[in-house]
Amino acid sequence: MMRRPAALAALCAALALSTSALAAELPQRWVSAGGALSEWVSALGGEARLVGVDTTSQHPASLKTLPSIGYQRQLSAEGILSLRPDVLVGTEEMGPPPVLAQIRNAGVRVELFSSQADLAAVDQNLKQLGSLLGAEQKASELAASYHQQLDQLQAAVKQAQTGQKAPGVLLLVGHAGAKPLIAGSGTSGDWLLRQAGARNLAEHQGYKNFSTEALAALDPDVVVFSDRALDGEQALQALLKENPALAASRAVRDKRLVSLDPTLLVGGLGPRLPATLRELAGAFYPAAKASLTQ
């Protein structure tokens, strides 16, 4: 009778050892380049493993206390290696390639993720991050919740469109008001607009500069603006000052101007987007705002 408890205890001890061995194999010191990716690491409970982040990793606010490795497209091998990371995670936007090669040659694992603006990329990124963090179940739950939130929003947007046609919208990304880039198809900005029930008036691919006259000629119903140097009202005033032709647009006349955090457009689709989409949809369909933003 005494053998069974002893055997059970031995089994439990073996399981505990194998679990701790597995945890030890997972990378413990992380550096992350890409705002959305860093947010997902935090959402999966991995923030304590982060020892450095890039300048686009601004959320949660606690990430700002970590050492900065610079901008995700202009990384320095020395700065990253000085943090002694086990792994560098980033999207295909991360670079330049010679720096990544140098980091790999130094024995640091480099894990690449997708920055594509689609749900399949979110699912794959979460699965990959969950595996690296030993948080597969949490990753699966977050993916399911993300889909559910977007499905609910789509149903609410369709309902709102029974009373109002989809507004024509432009998403402008500027820097201290200078000539903005306009988000065209294939961008995270375009995905945001469409998910929130807008018609993106920009039909080009990627982000592209327009003349202010061409911008005004599109005459958007709503302008969503994002500035990498200024916030809110400051960003809006700089945009209108530097692009006076825009002042004649319907959006400016009707004061239908919506500020957007630029970090939402970097590193793929992140965990804050469902809440942001609800806010945008409320601005696009003011008569149905209550049902869209809840």
C-alpha cells in the first residue's frame, strides 16, 4: 500500500522537473521591435521578460521605462546585444537586414512575425508568441476574443448602415503637420477604415504623398489624422496650417476630424484595435454611436 503514494510522488517530481526544464528552454530575456507585437507580449503575460523595446512600443505605458533600441527599421546591433537578449522579436518591417544578420551571428534568436493587416496574421502571430512564452492557452483565448469583438462590431456597423450610407474617409499620417502620407489599400490604416465601416477614398497601394490640392479634391466626409510628432489638437492645427487647401473639404467644414494614435499603425494588428474601431465607427455613424461604442 505504501508503494503507490511513493510512485505518485516520484511521478509528480518528474513532471515538475520536466516543466521547469521546459520553462528554462524558453527565451527569458526578450527584445521587441514593433508596437503591436510588444503589446501582444504584454497581453500574454510576458512583459516581465522584456529587457528592451523599440520607439514604437508605447503601450502599455510601463514599456516606456525599458531601454530603447531605437526605431524598428533602423536598429543597431550594438544597442541590442548590450541587453544580452535570448531573443529579438519583430515583424518583417524590422531592419536593416545586415543588423539582423549580425544579431543572429552573435547567437541571438531572431523571430519574425507578420505585420499584414488581416486576421490570419493575428492568429499566426499569437500562436507563435504563445509557443515562445509557454502561454498557448492564453494565446488561443485572446485570438478567439479578438474575432468575437470584430464580429460584433461588423454586425453593429451593418445595422448602422441601414440608416446612413458609408462615409468617404481619408486617413492621413503626418509629421508635425508636414505633407501627410495617405493610407491606401494593403495598409493597416485601410484595414482600420474598412473595419469601422468607412469607404477609403484613397485607391492607391500603400502609403503615398498627395498634393494638398489633390487631397482637397477628394473632399472626404471624415478625416482621420495621425501625427508621429504631435498629439490631438496640436497635430490638427499643424496639419491645417501646412495644408491650407484641406480647409475647404467637407470634413473640415463639418468638423468631422478624428485623431488616431500613430502607434496603432505599426507592427501589425494589435490588441487595442477592437476598442479603437468602435470609436472610429461611432465617429463615422454618429446617429448609431451608442450601439457602436458599447
